[in-house]
Amino acid sequence: MKKKLDLPHLITVLIIIAVYAGVFVMEQTMAPTSMIFTVLKKGATYALVAVSMNLLNGFTGIFSLGQAGFMLIGAYVFSIFTIPVDQRPIVYQYYNGGLIQFTMPFFLAMILGGLVAALFAFLIGLPVLRLKSDYLAIATLGFAEIIRTFFQWDKLGPITNGSNMLRLFPTFNDFNIRNANGEVVVYLSTLVPMIISGICIAIILLLINSTYGRAMRAIKDDEIAAEAMGIHLASHKQMAFCVSSFFAGVGGAMLAMYQTTVQAKSFTTAMTYEILLIVVIGGLGSVTGSVLASFLFVAASEWWLRFLDQKQYIGGHELPLMRNGFRLVVFSFIIMIVVLFFRQGIMGTKELPDLFRRKKTTEGGSAK
Amino acid sequence: MWNTVFPYLLSGISVGGQYALIAIGYTLVYGILRLINFAHGDVFMVAGIVMVYMAASGLPLWLCIILDLVATSIIGFAIERVAYKPLRTAPRMSIMISAIGVSYTLQNLVLYITGGLNQIYPKIPWISDSIKIGSATTKVVTVVTPILTILLVVALVLLINHTKVGMAMRAVSKDFETSQLMGININGVISVTFVIGSFLAGVGSVLYFTNYTTVIQTSGAMPGLKAFVAAVFGGIGSVPGAVIGAFIIGIAENIIKGLDIILFKAGLTSGPMGLAIFSDAFTFALLIIILAVKPTGLFGEKSIDKV
Amino acid sequence: MKDTVLQIENLTMQFGGVVAVDNFSMEINKGEIVALIGPNGAGKTTAFNAVTGVYQPTAGRITLLDENITGLRPDEVTLRGIARTFQNIRLFSSMTVFENVLTAHHLRRTAGLFSATFRLNKAEEKRMREDTDALLKKVDLYDLRDEMAVSLPYGKQRLLEIVRALATRPKLLLLDEPAAGMNPQETDELGEFIRRIRSEFDLTVFIIEHHMNLVMKISDRIYVIEFGKQIAEGTPEEIQNNQAVIDAYLGGGDEL
């Protein structure tokens, strides 16, 4: 009766393999400057952060607005520990080359970034997770602002470089394999970030489908009933919060690699809002939705809707309204329409395999 | 020592008054809808932008101020009708997300209209003038703000306690469903609440931007958040609480801005500590502490959840 | 030989100035079905909430099988062997029937977060799923296994809530108005069901109910409270003939 892999899951696995294979082929054949790679890299980064936020907001029912803060921690820890020692005098020019004089492999630094973010989450979670939904939102938001200030504090400059930029650490382009002459032999600068993001999202999915994931969903559905089933609210919320922050930290490290520079002042509340809106567009409670929405959001804002920001002419007539900033206005209205009229988002609570499931032969069924 | 602290204290009281006018909007709306109106700070910012454009049109300034306040009230009313009313029965998270969406929309609209450039706020005669009080040189608005704030708050408290609308507001914030059953026009009360909140934010914006002189699409975010913290600090739902909270936060924030100099002059530090950047962070630290220690704030009422 | 499962001693619950439960004492012995009845607002659900840790008692002591459980958190109370249902059904709305019951097995997990995520607990997970299926079969809900819990008809939802509580393997089951909103036939079936699970799962049952036919049919003993105070205690026959009870119900306008 229990098959290891039913048809819908098989199709899903095939689609994912096809996507990765497609990206690999495109990378070897297309110009590396193509817009599609920008979208895929940033999309992969945002997908991870959005899924990690969905774990909290969509699956556990914790309305947290601290995502940018945890990304900041991940991004900083990553860049601080990966800037090559000989480059440090350049980066930390106002702090005599900085305090830290060693480097870590990028992979370890990324995990460390996640761990430090999770540690902060644990500490902040102790007082904050007891709060009711909206208070929790504002407290986590406040926490992110505090973090942002601390990382810019001049006295921490030898470590964080104060309000100055961190740079010259490994970036996505370093994933490309080069020959002895420095020419790129195999392009991997898009594929590797997608793989990292994919693995992290897979881990989150495993968690969601484990007994702990069920407990978290129970908390989202009804805290009082969950408690009555013997689920300790505080510890399970804490787990979700720490895991989510871990992956937000890893996502922050990826964002650092994508941007090639890191500066605390860019990790604003607006960034958290943007990620939250991605999660909502995708569907609170759908990992697939968050991933799709991330790529759509990035593609629309970086690529497809760019033309809205430029003056456009049709037959010599200038179109009205089109100028710098119009894209964001259009965007805002799309988001408001989704929020008000399509509250389920793209996917509702469905996942990719659900789309290939035929209506159940028995009556009713979970597919609504 | 006093001469060092006094100017910071003075501007703290002034900013506190401006926060108070914004905080009232948060506290009233939360009292009735249990909603953090994340867009409220942006309404405050839009009030500033509207003023800039009106003044540029050449209308007399006194008329601009009146029209600005009317426009801000209408914007507040419209936001509630468009973005919150359709979600009245939806889960609380949906309305909060909608509020965040409105905030995002308002900021992007202003970015588009202004081109993302700082707009110079019109110089309003008299309150923009400089005066000298003790050791501090400041603008008249610094002195006017706390006085005007107190007057408006007294008027508001009178309105809430002694008019029919005020009684309805109190009833709705006490028990939403029952008031509905008692025949209170819930939507009317909610609209009035948003109009009052936006109007006061409009007044706050005139005072605040006279002080800071420029407006940009992100100008509302930080004052908005701080005013919200003030409302929580004072006990959300309580108007006097919000006002007291706002003054405390305004003063604390400004003292921290001058803390480097104050500590140095007091002989406690030997050089600059760069503490001024913590003026915003302190507000949030205060928030987390108050929420951890006394989530109902200074004057908030305790509520028991029914099972 | 009496074997006390639950003992409530001098329980008082106060909210501000309102005394919802006033110096209330009772005990339930192993295998009994005991009902708590009284007019609306008499403090029945409040007493339940005090027992299950939703409220902290103002005063008094609650003992489960010789262990003091006063003031424990709800999840701790459940771990010690009290499961409950709710007056207004509280099923997990995003889950199927199967998942609802499966979630109730979480409290017996031994795997940590890491091993559960990386599927190092396969045997345990498998056992949870098998136990869930076995339980669903036993109570004839297996056909509805993959339906969304909240899409079930009302009576089935009430039933599922009881089954979900059973999955925590309680020693004492608290039912808060399980027959509310049921028609007479469903109510009869519910009565049968409660008796059946008592013997099959070796349970003790504590029930709040307004359907007097049901109460009189299944209860071994009945406690009656009014305004938070006990006004009578006894077998169904004794209660039916108790003048104080009759007055309370006639005065309260409730049907008896």
C-alpha cells in the first residue's frame, strides 16, 4: 500500500532535476551577463529567506518581522570570516586591518553565519516568543533595528568595520571553475547558489513533514488545542524560530555573495516587508509558493518590469506615467490586489506534488 | 552640567510631543480593531509631502495647513475603507499584512511622485523662528509642540468621555461584538477613529517637519515605529499612556543623542563613544524590556482569553 | 477498594472580583464516568480549565493519581495523563483526520529535532503512523482518514476530537459538552461510544454536559454546581430527585 514514490512526487523530482540541468546548460551556453542569471541567483537567495520566513509565519503561526536582522548577522559573520587576510588592510582601512586575522572556507563561514543567527534568535526568543502575534511582530522588528545599529557602532569597527562596507570576500563568481590561465572552463556561479538554496529548502521541507513540523502546524492552527495535546508551546516556537533564523542567516550569507558587498544599513525593515510580501504572494503555508514567488518577484522587479521605469514611446508619442519609480508603484498595486482579493496567494497551502494529483477517486478529498 | 543637558531635554520634549500626536492614532486604532496600523507612520509622511506640494502651488500657508489636515484625514479614512474594512473577518495576520502592504504602497507612490529626492518643507512663519531659552537656542515650534499636544489631548479625552461618538468608541473598544448587537454603527466609529488619528498625525507632521525641514518617502517609518513603541509603552488603548510614553521616548532618545558630550563633560568618559547611533535602538530595547516585564504597558488593561 | 484518579480540593477560581468557582471539591475513582452539571455560567468549564492547566487556580489543590498537578502547564498536565476536548471544537484546521490524530502522538516522541528532520527516527515515525491507523480503525473513522478534519460533519468532528484526545493515551478523559449540537440519535450513539472507550481504553471519564438524558444514562455519579458552588452530589437517581437541583434548574430556566 505504501509506495516509496508515487506519481506526483516522481513528476516533482523530475521537474526539479530538469530545472537544475537546464540552468547548467544555459550557464555554459549563454553570456554570463544575461539577466536571467541575475534573476536566478538573487531568486535562489530570496527563495531560501522566504521559505525560512514561511516556516515561522506560515507554518508555525509566529508573526515575526526580524528576518532582515538575522540575514544581517549571517551576511556579516560570513564576510568577516572569509575576507582574505592580505585584503583586510584594504577593507578595514580605518581600523588598522581589523581584529580578525584568519579566514575560513566559505562553506564553514556560511554555516557559522547561520549558527550565530540562530544563537541570537534563541536569546531574543526567550522574552519575545511569549508575546501575542502583533506584539511579537513589533518586538522582532525592533530587535532587527537594534542589531542593525550595533553592527554599525564605531567601537565594534575592528570586527564589523563600523558603518563602512565589507567587501573582497568570496562571491558567486568564485564558484566558476577556471583553468591555469584564469579563464572560466565551467560556469557554476548560478548553479551552486541554486544547489545551496535547494538543499536548505529541502531540509526545511523535511522538518515541516516531521513530527516536529506537525507540532508546529498544530500550534499555528490552534495554540490551546496544541497545548492540550501535550505540545510545549515555548520550546516548539523556539525551535521554529531558531531554525528559521539559521536559514535566514545562511540566506544572508548568500545575499552577501550575490551583492559582493555588505553594509548594515541596507538590511532595513523594508527588506523584511519585501520578503513577507513574497511569502504572502506565494501563499502562507506553501514552500513551493514561496520559491515561485521569490523568482517571480525578483524577475519582475529586476527584469520584466524595468521598462516601466523608462520613458516609452509609441509612434513618437511619449506614454504618460512611465518614469523612474513607476515600476514600484505598479508592483505595490499588484501586491495590494493579492493581499485583498487573492489571500491564498499563488499556491494557497498546496505544494508542487499536489498539482499533479488527480481529483481523488473517493468523494471530497483534500484538494479544494 | 544642566546647561549641557538642557538643550537635549528641550528637543526631547518637543519630539516627544510630535510622537505623542502620532502615537494616539496607533493607540486608538489598536484599541478598536486590535490592529497595528503599520501604515500610520506613512500617513504622517504623506501629510508632509502633501504640505510641500500645496505650498508650492502658491496658496497661502494657513490655507495649506487646513487643507493638508483635511487631506490627511481623508487619506486615513480611505485607507481604512479600502485596505482594512474588507478584511474585518479575516485572520489578524491578514490585516497586519495588508497594513504593511499599504505602507509599502504609500512609500513607493511618494518615491514615484517626488523622484526619491528630499523635499524642502515650507517655512511656516513664527513657529520656524529661532528663540533662546536659557542655554538653548531653538525654534518656536519646540515650545509650541508640547503645549499644542496637551491641548489636543485634553480635547480628545473630552471628546471620548463626553460625546456620543466618544461613548461609541469606548463601547466598541471594550467589546466589538456586543456593541454591534447594541446597534452601534461599527464602521462609522472605526472611520471616525481613523479620521481622528490621521488628523492628529497631520498636526504632528506640521510640527515635526518644521523642525527637521525635509521630507522623503522613508521619513515616516522611524517616527511611526517610535510612536507605536510609545503607545505600547504607555499601555496600548490608553490615550494618556501613549502621550506619556511618547514624551519619555522623545526625551530618552535626545538625551542619548547627546550622551557622548554629556558623559564627557561629566568626566565619566575620556573620548567619544559613538553612542548617538543608539538613539533609535534604545527605543526598541525599551520596547522589548517593557513587553517582557509588563506586556500591558504602564496603563494598559489586562485581558483574559476565553477558552 | 476505591482508587482515586482525580481529586480536586477546595478549588477557587477568581477573575478580578468575580468568583467563578468557589471552594469546590470532588473526586473521581478509577473507571468511573462522572458528570459535572449546572446552569450556564455555573463555572463548569472554568473548573475544567483549572484542572487542565489553562487557568492557574486562585486557591486549592488538584491531584492526579497521588501527584499534585496544581498550576502545571496544559502540556504538562496532558503528559501526566489527562486529555480533554473543548466546548467549541478545536480541531487542527489545516490537517486531515489522520494528521490530527497523528499529531497527538507527538508527546511520546523520543527523537530530537535533528533526528526527526533527517529521518533517523524512521521506526518511531512508522509506529506513530501505525498506531494512528489502528486507532482510526478501532473507532470507525478510518474511511475518513484523508479528509480535512474541518470538512467533516459536525457530529464526526466531535467524535474526532475525542479520538485525538485518546491518542495521547490518557488515564482521565475530560469531555466538555461533547453532545452539544447533536441530534437525539447522535447523542445516543455518543453515549454508547463513551461507554465503549471507557472499557476498551481503560479510562476514567469526567464530563460536562447539558443533555440530561445522556448524563443520566451514562454517569456513575453526578456533581451539580451553581454559581461556582457545589449544590449536590450523587447517583443519577439521587440527583433527579434532589430539590436543590430542581430549583436551580427551574430557576435557571434550563431543561432537566
